[in-house]
Amino acid sequence: MPLSVSKREASERDLLLGELLETQQRLSEANARFNMVTQPELIEQCVYEINALKARRAYYIRVLREEGGI
């Protein structure tokens, strides 16, 4: 049984790493949009999105560190 536990843990870690990479990609895209928009409403939207993605990224990093995944 310990082997299946480690496989499950590896699978969970892989899922978290995938989410982290996707979040980082979305953050890069949001930063690029922020640098291109000029309308105040769009700037505000980008700021909210960037802050939300930074919080999401921090969560995944914290969880992965706690589980020894990074």
C-alpha cells in the first residue's frame, strides 16, 4: 500500500505543479494586457486579475512547499 500512497501524492503534486504553471502563464498574459491597455476600466480590470493570480500563485507555492513538492 505505501507505493499507491506515494503514487497518489506524486499525482497530487503533479496536479498542483500544473496549476502553478498555468497560473504563471495566465499572470504573464495579464501583465502583457496591462502593458497594452489605456482605458481606465481595462487598467482596473487588469490590476484585479493580476492581484488574484498572484494570490493563486502564492497559494500553490505554499501548498507545494508544505508538501515538499518544490
